[in-house]
Amino acid sequence: MADAFSWVKSDWFNLVQSVGIIGGLFFTGLSIRQAARALIIQSLPTLAEKHRSLWSEIIERPELQRIIAEKADLSVNPMTPAEEIALDVLLVHYETGWQMAENLGREDLEPLANDIRKNFVLPLIHAAWEKHKDCHKRRFVRFVKRALEADVRLRPHVRLRPHVRLRPHVRLQCKV
């Protein structure tokens, strides 16, 4: 004990300096995390506007009407390139919303799961999902699978993500 006391007595300045540096790094990291969360929160109205715009376009454009049709026979009339592009954008939009909710540490993803349950059973959306799901993050694919199975354990463990990526979501182009 005497050795520890003599070390503190002789090196107190180094100890205070080290604690100050570690504390400064901690608070800097916390500040960066809060700024990233604020940036995501500021993006939520933009995401909502994109959601409205995307669905409005699908509803208003006659060549995309089959996307929302409950009975569309893809064996008779395969998916058109315009439908496939619109559906690819829609799937990326769903994943972006899921990713934002995950990054914010949202516990309740049930509204998104309900939307997936309602829309991913439509023939064209379901076909596009089955064709392109390998191009999406595995965690999102698992989330969609659980949502379609109406699994109430959409988020079996609640935890805040240790960091928030500031980079935009980059999606690889998958050709199937």
C-alpha cells in the first residue's frame, strides 16, 4: 500500500493527465454518437416523404398498377423491367427504414413488420423479394422472414447499437 501511495505522490500529474485524456475521449465519442443520432432523426421526415412519393408513383403510374394487385399471374405475364426497377427501389426503401430504426435503437419494429406482412404477400412484391433478397443484409432478411411468419419476437434482445454509421447505405447490384 505504501508503494502505491508513493507512486501516486510522485506521479500524480501523469495520473490526472491520463484520466483527463481518457475522459476527453469518452465524451468525444459520446458527442459523436449523439450527433449521428440527431442526423438520423433529422432524416426521418425525408424518409417519410420518400415513402409517400414512392407509393404515390406506384399507384398513379398505370404500368405499375400490377404491383399492388392482389391477383397477378406471373406465369402468364412476367414482371416488366419497369415493375422490377420500382420493386427494387421499394425493397431498398424498406431496408433503409429498418436500418434507421435499428440505428436509433428502436425497440418497436412492429409497424414496419405489419407493413411487410401486408405488402410482401402481394404477388409481384413477393416475387421481387424472393429474387433479390440475397442482395440485402442478412439481418434484414431475417427480420422480413420473422415478420412474414408473424413472429412476435421481432427483436428478441433489445440493445442500442454501439455506433451509428454516417456513410450512406450502399447496396451491391445483384444479378440473379
